[in-house]
Amino acid sequence: METHTKAAVSENGLPDEQTLRAALESAFTAIDGDANAALDSEELARAGFDPELLLTWLDVNRDGKLSRDEFVESLMELYSADRASSMWNQKELQRLQELLSGGSVWGSRTVLRAINAPRFELISLVAVLVTALCYAVGTLPELGNEPRFWLNNVEAVFTVVFLVEYVLRWWSRSFSLKYLLEPTSLIDLLSFAPTLLSVLVTTTTVGPMYDPMLLEGYDGFVPLPDLQDDGFAFLRLARVLRLQRYVQDIRSFRRFEAALGFNPLDVQPYQLEVARVVSSIFTLLFVSSGLIYKVEHLQNEKLPDFFTALYFGLTTLTTVGFGDIVPVTAEGRLVVSVSILAGIAIIPVQLSSLAEAIVNRGSSGATAGAKPLQGYASSATCGLCGATGHSPEANFCYNCAAPL
């Protein structure tokens, strides 16, 4: 049975001690996905925490796991001493506060644990990629009636999936109104709103607007309206923005890696930057190509489908510009101009961050002979020289430069 204890919040943003213990007990249960009374690194990463940071401060027994007593008693001590704000970064405090206050609505902790599971993240990723492909294929003018019929049904199924996911994420936040205004929430809303809007408009405003050709051969079964060319299809381009959810920070990327079957603790900062570059380029190219197709295909015979627009967008953003395709409308030229400016503004910044991460990784071993940092608990012991007292972010020993 789920515990519904909500910790009161004091002026400094930390829970009131009177209800803190019960809230921490409930938070431990929410994170403990394996229900084995111990939190390991993967469970902490899936819950959105930095495992190394939590284990450094809370793992009293130094066994690489947090027992219920370690989790509760250590946090009680930290909070009672009012030292948490100086030890943890703001994101860790916010994440813990979400767990401590997440029990105000029935089932919110259970839902939170479910949506943080790697399998859930993987389903969400597959849904984004499949619907992106369906949108692109649906623009082909030579597409037959039967393929279009099945594309409609695939779109309808994944619209329901996105809707359910949106409700679950809101539920996990105790139906907080603030959540609805967060950027990720607005992007999630755009994942299913266009299709629902299309169905609503076509069935309530002007009556069912079915393509008669789609009705042939289906024995009286009435399919959905033609969702591949309904005037709202281009809004589905925003779905690819959901990919940015997985590269927001190292914790989000670790959950994504766990969904793919990798150990979250093996994730390095430079890998996150590589993923950000790839995600940004793909998102910019896909969205710009879709918008170019939307504003040009009715008046430009050289842009009959999304894939041709993708080719044009790729040659434009890479400044190759063969000249075989040019925009003929003012809207098309505007989209091209904005896309080029966006590419100039976004891609160099991402590449700069990637270069910095690679340089930092290469220089991590150059700190041999340095003195240990004071005030840090031993997050790792060097297997070569036995030195302790490393920073939680350290990848190499400060004494002998051996990998930790």
C-alpha cells in the first residue's frame, strides 16, 4: 500500500523535520524498484539522481548500496544540520523534494517509479521515431490507399500512447499545474494534440471528412479521417523535440543508457555531448525539412514529398546548395533563412561543448601528484596506490593518475 505522507516545506526549501522521516521512508520505497531494501547505482540513476553523489554522502558502509537506514538516517542528519544545500547541487535537492512531496495524490509514487523504468523510456523513444517515419512516408504522393489506411491507424495508436504518457507524467507530479507550463510538458502536449484536433475538427465542424477511396475494400469499416494530409500534420514535427528529454543532463542521459541496456555509471560527459550534437542536428534537419515541405509542396513541383524536402534541407544547412531545388514562396524562403540562422546558432555551440568535454577527458589523467581534496568522503579507493579522498567527479587518481 502506498504511503501518502507529504513533507512540509520550510522557508529554506527543505522539508520540515516533523514529517521528514515518514516522507523519506516513502521516497525510499518509490526508488527501490527491485524491492530488495537496498538502493543500487542503477536504481538511483533511473530515479533521476547522480548515483556517485548520493553514494559519496550517504553510503556509510561503503558497500556501493544504500540500505533503508542509511538513506533515511543520513538524510535526517544532513537536513537537521542544515548542510544539504552546501553539499548537493540544486537539481539533487529539487529531485529529492519531488519525491518527498509526490505522495499528495494517490498512486503518484507508483507512477513515478513506473515512468522512470528503462522500458518505459525505450517505448517512448520508439514511439517518437516510428511516428516521425510515418509522417515522412505519409507525404509520398504515390502512396496507395491501403498503406495510407494503415498509417492512419498507426498514427491513432501512438496518439493514444502519447496521451497516456502525458497523463502519467502529470500524475507522477501530483497533477501540479506548474508542470503543465514546463517546456517538456508543452512538447509532450504537441505529441498528441494535433491528431486529436484533426479528429475533432473534421467530425464536429464539417462532419466526417473521409477520403472515399479509403473506404473501398474494408467491408463497411469506417477508418479515421486522412491524418496524413489534414492541415495539422506538420504540428507533429514537434514530436522529435522530445528527443531532447534524453540529453537534458547527465542523469537523463544515464536513464536513456539504462533503457538501451548499458550501465548508467559507464556514461561519460563527452558521450552526453556527442548525443546532444547528434540529437540537435537531427531535430533541426527534420523540423526544417518538414516545414519546407509544408509551405512549398502545393506550389513547388520539385518538392513533392518530405524526403525531397529532407534532401533540400540537408544541402542547404551544409551550405552545399546544388541549385537544383529552390523555394518559390515567401514562406519557403523565410523557413530556409530561419533554419540557416538556427543552424549557425546551435551547431557550433554544441560542437564547442563536445570539444571541451573531449579535452577535459584527455586531461583528466594529468593530475598525478596533486593533493587530495579536503572535505570529501572517499567515493573510491585507488586500486594501484590505495589513495582515498577523491572528488565524486574524479575519473583518475590524484596521486598516481590510475583510472578509478
